[in-house]
Amino acid sequence: MATTKIIVKQEGKVHLRLKEPFDGETDFFFGSLAAIYERLTKEVVGISLARLRCVFAKSGYNLDTGKAIIRKAQVVTKKQKKYELGKEQSD
């Protein structure tokens, strides 16, 4: 019987929760801080990208801007099984 490993990755994901909905949504996930501003404006987020970059790490990766809460997200993934020519393989 194969075992499944659960892997928690903490890098590269940002969870943003707006206090007021934007386009009917309050929760957003982004791959980077810069990606936030591809979808939302600094007025919606409550902080500019330049300022966010300065204070995000200092805040312990958990920042409340007054309009949004921005956190470094933990992503839980399952180790994938690899298949080669019909044979199951695991790492």
C-alpha cells in the first residue's frame, strides 16, 4: 500500500481578504505581491505596492491595511504519483 505525503508550502502565495467586497468577492489568492495590483487598485487594498513590499515582511507576513488583511498563505498539496508507460511510480 502506498503512503501519501502531505507537503505544506509557504512560499509564493498571498491571501488577501477585503473587509468590503470587490466585484462580489472578499477573498483572493495571488502568486506574488505584485500580482495583487493586476486585479485590485491601491485604493481597494489600502496600501501601495511599494509600501506593501517595505512593511509586509516586517509585519510578520500578516498585515491589516484597514481595508484588507494580507497574509502569506500556506498551501497544502498532495504528493503526485508519476505514471510511466502504464506503471505506477512514486518518489
